[in-house]
Amino acid sequence: TKDVAINVSATENTHNVIVSYKCGDETIKADATVEAVGEATTTSVTAPEIDGYVFSSWTIGSGIQSADANANPISITTKASGDYTLTANYTKMVTVYLVNNSDWTKVYAYGWGGTKGENPAWPGAEITANKLAEKYEGYDVYSYKVEEGSYGKVIFNNGSGKQTATFDWTDGNYYYA
């Protein structure tokens, strides 16, 4: 899980909401500032989409009121003075690809050996061709994306007896049917 820190600070009834976008210690987007005025201010904050990550929840710092730490956008209320921190928690996603050089009519991915144990029972999760991408070497490309660490191994199959060898679940790798 990576964190995106959003710092909220207030001075003289003006709330400067300074939004910092970070993954760990790395800044991934320039800071943004939102100004709000008043004794108590309600502000809506949205965790942006970040390529390769998925938003999971907020960690709400002291002095911030909010009804739902899983909402995105989140509605927060702060008082007129004080410094506030709000953190958007992200989970890294990993993707493996199958180049369907055997022209299977259906493609399944069966993963195991990670934090999630096994994905659905054999033959696994049915996956579809990535229609937004161009073909790879003339063949349809299928992709399967999960949270990092979910599975350590993957076998692709057609659900009817044909399957690949066992592969390591390595983010961004292309495998052949």
C-alpha cells in the first residue's frame, strides 16, 4: 500500500488546503492549494486516479470530521485554526498479459501462491482481450490485473484442457498460450 498525503492547514479563518500527492516519499504530482474561509469549513477532497494504483481508503487525521473514510470524494469538516492531515491510501496493482497465439475462444487466468490464496476455482477467472490495445505480433492480448502480492504464480488456460506452463506473476510480463 502506498500513501498519498493531503495536508490541510488553517490560519486566521482562512483554510489553506494543501494537497500533496505522494507515493511513499516520492512526489508524483505537483501540490495544489484550495482556499476556504470561515469558522468551520466543509471541503470535498478527491483522491485522483494514479496509473498503476487503486485508491483504497482515507486515513483521517486528528481534528478532521468525516462520515466515511472509504468515500471518494470525501467530505471533511475542519475548524478555523490548526494543521490537519488527510492521507489517501493506495494499493499498487500488477498486470500480467497473455498473447493468444493459440487462438483460444475463451481465456482464463488461474492464480495462487500469494496473500489471496487462490483466485476462483479452476479454470480461474475468465479474462477478455484488451480491445484498447493493438495486437501483439498479430494476436489478441488478454490482461489480468490484481493487487500486488495477491498471487505469485499464474497458469492461463482455455477452460477446455489446453493450458500454459506455470509462470511467475511478474508485473508487465507477456506470456504466450
